[in-house]
Amino acid sequence: MNNIGNLDRLFRAVIGLVLISLVYTGPQTVWGWAGLIPLATAITSFCPLYTVLGIRTCRSKTND
């Protein structure tokens, strides 16, 4: 079940890619690999933490 909306997905993908790029440029620390987490949640449209907190940023599907 998806719980991440399109704008949230875009934001997560950008943040993830920026963090990963820090591994190759900038301070070149392993902390840049933390960008895999927001990137993975953007790709799958699912955030386990949102489930625990009861948050949904995507539109709910209604049965008409």
C-alpha cells in the first residue's frame, strides 16, 4: 500500500540523490550513503515510519 504522495516522492528522491552525491564530491564521508533510505522510499512509494505514525501524503483511493 502506498503512503507517499507525488510531491513527497520528488522531495525524497532529490534529497536522496544529493546525499549520495556527497559520497563522491564534497566531504566524501560514508554518511552520504544514508541517502539510499529516502531514495528507496521514493522509488517504492512506501515509508514504514509513516505507517507507524499514521501519516499518508498520497491521495486515498475511494471505492465508487
